[in-house]
Amino acid sequence: MRVLSFLLILGVLFSHLAPGAGYLTGFGQRSDHYVCARRGGTCNFSPCPLFTRVDGTCYGGKAKCCMR
């Protein structure tokens, strides 16, 4: 019985992680938006601005990652 209550408490604690933990999509995997921003790019739903190029996707393939 103690083990079950301990697991329940752990489940409640880990379900309320910090707001930044939303960037983690799986175990050790980060969202494509995070990877784009980390590499210095921006996510755009419209075409990339002048003097930038498309270098991946954001938001699950719905937007483009534009890099200089």
C-alpha cells in the first residue's frame, strides 16, 4: 500500500513540472521549434524574409525554420 501511495505522489509531482519542460516532447527529444531557435533561426508560417533560407520546420511541420 505504501508503494502505491508513493507512486501516486510521484505521478502528481511530475505532472506539474516547470513551464519550460513543455519543450521536451519525449525522453531527451526537443521540439523542432526549440531546435530552430537554439540554432539562431526563427519560425515563420509565411515565407522566409529576404536574405534567409529555409532550414527545417517548426510546430510539427506547420511552419518553416528560417536561418540567415
